[in-house]
Amino acid sequence: MSDEKSLSLENRILETAKSVFMEKGYSDTSMSEIAERVGINRPGLHYYFRTKDKMFHAVFGAIVQTLVPQFQEILCQKDLPFAERIGQIIDVYYRILQQNPYLPLFILRELHRDMNSIFSAFHHQSVSHFFEELKEELQAEMDSGRLRQVPLRVVFCTFYSALVFPFLSKDLLTQTMMQDHEEFEDLLTEWKPYIVRQMVSLLCPPE
């Protein structure tokens, strides 16, 4: 098999595995089902990923590697007002979550199943330093007075609860709180400014 065809098959395996993991969670996902959906046999799947754990790390790592460079680019734009940076970060998350609507539930499920496995996946991708740098950057901005002194865990909970809840409750929202002509994207567009306002109100000192 040529390198190009091999890479194409590996990418198909990863995309299929991502869909199955997000749909069923780690525990209920089987290598056999992934192989069947891809259209190859188990030995062919094991050529690329010998264990389900290695495949899980590869899937989770691919998601992380999609996010981190974009966040780094935004966070480096220190000349941008805080509200604009928050807005850009929300846009990145929205794109990822619209492409992977089961991702928030998948993360919550896996944190409850085995939190150490998630931490291990981060470690394997060598991105832990990014989150440390993010914490240090936020703390530095607080210490300088550009942002209010707010516990970082409060910042985390405020931002992520507002960000992911619409995706976790999508079916409820679309069935009970949206008109027939509206799309879920309309709700996200409407909700984004409120997330920005919450973060600005939480962190930005009055001018």
C-alpha cells in the first residue's frame, strides 16, 4: 500500500473512530465495530492501532491539536480588546462543536468514566504546557490590573458552562424554545454576545 493510500485509510479510521467514540463512549465502543464501519478487518485495523486505548488517545489528540494552535494565535493578539479575544475563542469552539456536536457529552462522559485517561491523553499530545501558559497569562493580566482578580476555577466554570450548555441541551431547546423556521445556529448567534458580556462583566474592571 502506498504512503498516500495508507494515510488516507488511517484518516478514515480516525474519523470513524471519533464518530463511534462520541456516539457510544469509550466503554461501549468496540474495535470490531470501527473496523466494520471503515470496511476493513480487525487485523487491518490493528496494523494502525493495536489497542482501543491507543486509538482513543489518537482521536482525542486530533481534537486537541485542532484547538490549541487556534487558541494560541488568539491569545497572542494582546493588542486586541479582551471582548474581541473572547469572541474569537467562542467562534473557534462553535466551529469545532458544530462539526462535533457530541463532543461536550463525550468529554463529560469520559471524565466520569476515567479522569486519568483524559489527563493521559493530554499528556501524550504534549499540550499541557499550553494550559499552564494560559493560566499564567490570565493571572499576569489580573496582577497587572488589566483584569479583575477572579479565581481561575470561577473563570473556567463561568465560560465553559455558558459555552457548552446549548450543545448539551440542543434537543430540548430546539423542541421547546425555537420556532419552526429557526435553526440551531440562530440560537448560537443570539447566545454568543451574552457569553462575551458575562466574561467581560466578570473580568474587566470598569473603565
